[in-house]
Amino acid sequence: MKKEEITQLTPDGIREKIAEESASLSKLKLNHTVSSIENPLKIRTSRRLIARLKTELKSRELQSAKK
């Protein structure tokens, strides 16, 4: 998911996406623990996407608090 796609989401959409990605990340970690997954870099990209989403949500919250 690119920066442009993230900025087009609503705050509720961002929260939903964070929840989806967090669930996906936990499943990836579990699968990797049990048996190594095909592409372990998916864990890193998922973590980074969650961080991007949280950063965008926090910046929107700070902007709305300033107004």
C-alpha cells in the first residue's frame, strides 16, 4: 500500500486496515514459528505497513486537535 493510498483512506478506514494487518501479521508470525514461510520478508513489510498506517492516523489526530 502506497502513501497516496493511505492518505485517501478515512480515519475509520485506517483503523480497520490496522486491525486487518495486525491479524495478518500475527498469523504470519505463527506460521513462521511452526514452519518457515516461503517469503519471510512479508513479516517486515507487514510491520512497516502497520507503522505507516499508525503514523498517518496519529498525524490526523494531531491536526484535528490543533483546530
